[in-house]
Amino acid sequence: MSETIKDRLPVDNMGECHVAAVLLVDTSASMSGKSIEELNRGLQEFYTALQQDPLALGRADVSIISFSSAVNIEMGFRPAEMYESPTLEAHGMTAMNEALITALDEIEKRKALYKSQGVKYYRPWLFVLTDGLPTDSSKEKEAISKMQFAIENKKVTYMPMGIGAKADLDQLKKYYPDSVQAKVTLSANAEDFATAFKWLSASLAEITHSDPKITQNVTLPGTPSNIVVGI
């Protein structure tokens, strides 16, 4: 694992209730062409959409982690107003299990920072975007165990999206614990999924406007017409 843009930045606006969000994105070779172009456009549009909501800019902390043959922290956690969109390239395999483990570890570190500074926080979000199956099967058992524990114990909101015809939604559902009946997945074609980042931005904004005690009842914005919601 490596860090290619800045390391984690301190928490800003400490009097506010924060939400940590990881954008975990597939940059394996199968994402070449239109898919990686859409991904880069989506990462830019995510910030553009967040800028429309000053409260969300002050309360959301965002990190971008990519995975191909290796896992890279492209942008360590930082206030959304300091977001920097990387330009990603597609190559290599699909180390998604290692990426999931890394993302959960990063979330726990951010929560520990919140706690050490007396900062209140909403349940963190983990948005996972991939067009294929993991190739690091040796880490699947650990990744599934950690993800299921985190979801079941309300440590993270897991939001997986499959891109293109080869995306395996059943694989993405494996990371949900058996106790979750509605194993929600999103899916979109490889040519037009950047709008999903606008939806994610709007959803985070909605969370930041909610009462931290009742976020399980927050009504999120409807998904775009080109995004299919499956259970």
C-alpha cells in the first residue's frame, strides 16, 4: 500500500458533527478506456456537487483509495472543502479485498481521531465501485469477516456499485452479514456512471443536515435514472 497524494489532514470545524466517507475505486486494467474516464469525471463532479452545500463542506471528511494490483491511498482523510481530485489510470489486477480491509482501518483511525478530540460523528460511509471480481482471494475471508462485523455493529454504511456487464453483484453482497435482509447493491453501465458520485455527494449532504441520533431514518435522494438499485 502507498499514499500518492497528501497524508491525512486534521479535523476542521471541531464543533460540528462529522461524517467520514471513503471513495474506494477500482483502477484495474479492465477499467481502461471509457470507464476510467467516467471515474475521473465522477471524482471531479463529487466535489463540485459538495460545493453547493456549505454545511456538508464543513462536516464531511473524505478519503479516496484506489485498488488495482496494489492498494493506494490517493487522498488521505481531509475536510471536504480541501478535497483534491486525483487523475487515475487503469492497470493491473483487482486487489479489492485488501482495499476493503484498508478502508475499514482508515475509517477506524479517523473515528479514533474524532474521539480523541471530542468530535461527534455520524456513521461513516464506504462507497465501493468495481467492474469485476477480486483477484486477491487469499484475503477474502479476512475482508468478509471485517466488513460483516463493521456493518452488523453499525460501524459503517456499505454502499457497493457494480460497473458494466461483468460486475458480480453477488460477490459484492458477500460482504453483508447474514442478518441484513436487504443487501443493497447499485449497478450502472460502464459508459455512464459518473452521476453516481453526484448522488453520493447529495446523500452525504443530506446526512450532515440530519440529527445524529436518528440517521437510520434519513431519506436519501432518489438514485439517478441510469443507476439500478438491487436487493
